[in-house]
Amino acid sequence: AQSVTQLDSQVPVFEEAPVELRCNYSSSVSVYLFWYVQYPNQGLQLLLKYLSGSTLVKGINGFEAEFNKSQTSFHLRKPSVHISDTAEYFCARLQGGSEKLVFGKGTKLTVNP
Amino acid sequence: DAGVIQSPRHEVTEMGQEVTLRCKPISGHDYLFWYRQTMMRGLELLIYFNNNVPIDDSGMPEDRFSAKMPNASFSTLKIQPSEPRDSAVYFCASSMGRSQPQHFGDGTRLSIL
């Protein structure tokens, strides 16, 4: 089955530091990838998506991700984080041939002052 | 624009009772999804519809769960009878077209005592 692996369950960082949240996916012919953010007691909000085209994808709130086919990775990055970025981040992919989203287990980002 | 609207936001009920969760997708979206989120299993797709027709219900746990979409602007997820292990946050999401990002509601936090 096609899968998504988020390597870190928790990432603590200091405010204004850079951050990278890692995501790897199982290889397939075509892949559609997404990053979502979930703030406490809220639903998931789309940060960015990769469907095709440029491998560097820019999203909302200053986040970006790079699609790397050779390493089957789609890591999320932000050069300088804010306290307000504290949330849980989910990497997801569409299951081939369907609209089913398969999620990673999530990474809790905590930004400390 | 209104996003995906779910009701109720919280539900506490006793084991054995019937539970009905409701969802109004974003107008114009032709896909609707029901997810369940738990600490143990993360985010799981239960079922999804396209143009009001169920396409994939392989994630529905058992016969106690049923979902309907009588029209393009309304869907229900029903659990009868409910059990404590059904306690979770249930999310509804909708999307417009194939391979497009899914937009999530704020979820229903369900507690079965």
C-alpha cells in the first residue's frame, strides 16, 4: 500500500530559528503530495500541494516544500518560525487511482520563545 | 466564503445510543469525505462520495457505521449502536474535482461513555 512516513513525532525549536519537518513517501509512478497544519481544536488547513511541475512549492505562512523524486521526500521548511507556528503538521498523499488521502502520523512543532 | 460546516462540535452520549454527525460541504464541491482522528490510529478515511454517490467505504469500521449524502449540500455519518471505542474526532472534508486539495471542517469531538 502507498504510504507516507513522517520521521519526527515532535520538533521543538526556538522562535526565529529555521525548521525542517521531514516526510518520505513510498515510490509510485505518479504522486500527489500535500502538507496540512492542524491548530488545537481545529480542522486541517492546507499549507501547500505538489501535483506536478516545479519541485519547489511555496505555501501559506512562509512555508515551502521540495519534491525530491530520487529520495522520495517532500520535506517542509520555513526559514524563520514564529510562536504562532506551534501546531501539528501532516504530510499526505493521494492513493493512486482514487481520491483517498493517506496521512502520515503527524509532527508536533513547538516554537519556544 | 463559508467553509465546511460540521455539527455538533461536541457530542457526549452513552454507550448504545445512536449518534448522528452532520456536514455541509463547500458549495460547488463534488467530493465529500469523512475522516476519523484518534491518538492511536491517526487520521483515517472512513468513506468518500462523488456527486452524492459513495465511492469508497472500505474504511468504515463495521456495520454500526453508515453514511449518507441525500443531496449536494448535506451528509450524515451515523453510528448505531455507539461504543466507547468510537470516541474520536470526526472530520468532514470536501474538494472540487479530481486530485484537488481537500478542505476540512472543524470536526466533531465525540465521546461515548
